[in-house]
Amino acid sequence: MGEEDKNLFDRPQRATNEVKAENVTNVEAERQRRYADLFEELDLNRDGKVDISELRIGLAARGLHQGEAEEIVLVSDINRDGLLDFQEFSEYLQAHEKRLWLMFHKLDRNNDGKIDVGEIQHLLQKLGVEVTKEQASRILQSMDRDGTMTIDWKEWRDYFLFNPFHNMEDIVHYWKHSHMFDIGEHLTVPDEFSEKERRSGLVWRQLVAGAMAGAVSRTGTAPLDRLKVFLQVHGSVSHGKNLWSGLRGMIQEGGVFALWRGNGINVLKIAPESAIKFMAYEQIKWLIRGSKEGGSLRVQERFLAGSLAGATAQTIIYPMEVLKTRLTLRTTGQYSGVADCARQILRREGLRAFYRGYLPNTIGIIPYAGIDLAVYETLKNTWLQKYSRDSAGPGVLVLLGCGTVSSTCGQLASYPLALVRTRMQAQASTEGKPKLTMVGQFKYIISNEGVSGLYRGITPNFLKVIPAVSISYVVYEHMKKFLGVGYQG
């Protein structure tokens, strides 16, 4: 065969190689353009560098956790100047895209270039997280920008581009704690933990983080809580009192620190209540699941298990609730402390006094928990359906907003029961008032104060919702970081 014939056979191969090289060049050019556009978007002051505050703003705008900014800078800041230039930025994104590409193809079991609900469900189950098809669909829906109910490579890449995950376990952990359970926001439905997370001690670290968040949050809003209890119990004699005059009267009676009366035991009961609720939830969940070992509980079943666990915890720690009410309402010098208060109640009123108001308290769990969960799920799912195509996920502010609105709706429904409970707990400390049953309290309040009397003290109660949720969230996130409850695999 002559040289000319050889060249004839080589031409198609050369042409193919040239096309491949051209395609690679085009892909690389497109990638660099994309990185340049992203960099320009983040570089708010146009100085050719992206600092951590600019990165935080950029992540927040995409509905992502701002805490990821530190890890991105830590990994990609090669010269350690605390700033990212374009080269450092693009090198980080390119390395991260490669990891995401490998994870995408690992998840795409049928190699059709798309991820469907079944593949997400399979991955979660493989890594020990049992989910229903509905839950897997919600995860997929949050990433699905074109409404096809499948995820292609571009949707996958864009969704996780600024999430510094390193393996599939990190992504599963993120899905589990961000989309399905929203830790720290819902006490109605306790969080689900895999066997691996239980063995690693994650459960108790998370409970400690939640307890610390609750302690700081309750301490920060204690003056409003004390005013609420005061108005609930002394409603008929406090018609002229507004927020400021009520707070001023407390300060005049016992000084500034009087605003925090009852807060000590309110904080003290968080730890046992959380631990009992978690352990009861695990046992009740096992009973509901029965023979379906390893099966996932539906939302309704988780709600039932959560409500029963809450009732169990309340039954055990209820005497502390009575002590909290009495200590909150005490006048200067009435009790020397928690033990003295318990002794006086036991001596004067007997053991039954520690369970006064238990019935309205237990009944109140169901409407509060049910409405709270229903409103929260409805708001979050509505947001996902309307806006998930334009953002990576619900984001912090959306979840806090959903939690605040749902909690407010739950409180509106259960507040009359909470007020009656508090009055029954305080009965011995309110001289001249009749000692009434739950039904008797309702009749007495309506006949003497009208229907509005059932909502006495609700204003300070609502005023504390937003600061309580916000403080709790901030402390919870910092405690998670301190205790190592993050997205590490």
C-alpha cells in the first residue's frame, strides 16, 4: 500500500481527532466563561478578588447556608491571603465539578444521563436512610428546574456547585437534614437518625446543641414569658396593664432581675425533656413500625409518634412545669429557691398539686402539634413548588419564616388550653380565686372576662416568637459547628 493510500485511510481518523479536540476546547471555553460570570457576580466591589463576606452574600442569594463560605475559602485560598482571585476560584470549581461528575454518574444507575426519583430513593436506602417515594420526590423537586421530574447533569452541577461536599454520604446527610426533617425547627416530629449516626454519637451531640439553643433562647425572651404568665393568671385584675406598665411593675417590685424569675427551672427542664422525648419517640416508632423493620414512617405516623413522645416527656417532667409557674409568679422573698418552692407546695397542697393543669396541657399538645406541622409542611411545599426552580433550596430565611408562621398558628389554636393550664398550676398562689377544674376554669373566664379572656397574655407570647426562633437558630448553628455536627461524611 502506497503512502498516498495510507493518508486516505488516516484522514477520517485525523478529522475525528480534530473534532474531538475542538469539542474539548469549546467545553473548556464555555466552562471558563461560566466561571468568569460567577466570579463577576460575586465580586461586588469589583476589585478582582472575592472575600468571605462577598461569598456569604452570594451564597445567601442562592438560598445556601452562609457557613459554607468559610470552607470554600479554606480549601481554595492557595496563597492564604483570605481572598480568592479568579485562578483560585476557577481551580476550586473545576476540582469540585469533577467530584460532582463522579457522584452524578454513580447515582445514575441506568446510565441515561438523568437522575430519577427511584435512583434517589435507592441511594438513600443504600446508605441507611429509609424514605418514601413522596419524600424522595420532594428532594428531586427542589433541584428540578425544568419540571421534568428528573435531574440532568447541569441541574445537578448548578445545585451543588457551592456546596463543598466530598462524597455521596455528605450529599445524603444534607438531603436528610435540609429537606425532610429541618432539624431544630420541628419538635413535633423529632429527627430521624441512621444506625451509623447513632454509633458515632451524633444523636447526643445534636440534642446538646438543641438544648443549648433552647437555653439561650428562653433566657433571652424570659421577661416576655414572665409577663405572659402574669397576664394569664391575673387577667381579671390586670385590664389596665399594657406591656410596658407590666414590665415596669415587675422591676419596681423586685428589681431588674425579677424579669428573669422562673427562668432557671425553665432552662433546667430542657435537657431531661429532650432526652425523654427522643427515647420515647424511638420506642413508639418501633411499636408503630412493628414487623416493617427498617421501613420508613409516613409523615402522619411520625406526627403520631412525635405527639405521643411529647406527651410522655410532659408527663414525666410536669412537676417542673408547675414549679416554673409558681417561681415565675412569686413575689420577693416568697421562696428561697426551687427546692424550697417544691417543699412548700408538698407540705401545703400535697403531691397532687404537682399535676394541676395536666389535662389541658396534654389535650393542648394535639391541636398545637397538628396545626404547627400541617401549616409548616404546606408553606414549605408551596415554596418548593413555586420557587425551587430559581433557587437551590428553601434557605434559612424561608425555613425560619415557615417555622414562625406555623408556630403562631399552632399557638392560636391551643392558647386557651395553655392559659387554663397555667391558671390551674397557679391556683394556690392566687388568693381569693376559686379552685376550679378545667371545665370550671373555662366557664369562670368566659363569664367574668369574656371570650377575649381566653387569650389574655397572647401579645407578649407572639412578640417572643421571632426573637426566640432567631436566637435559637443562631446558637444551634454555632453549637453544631463547635460539637462537630456538620456535613462531614
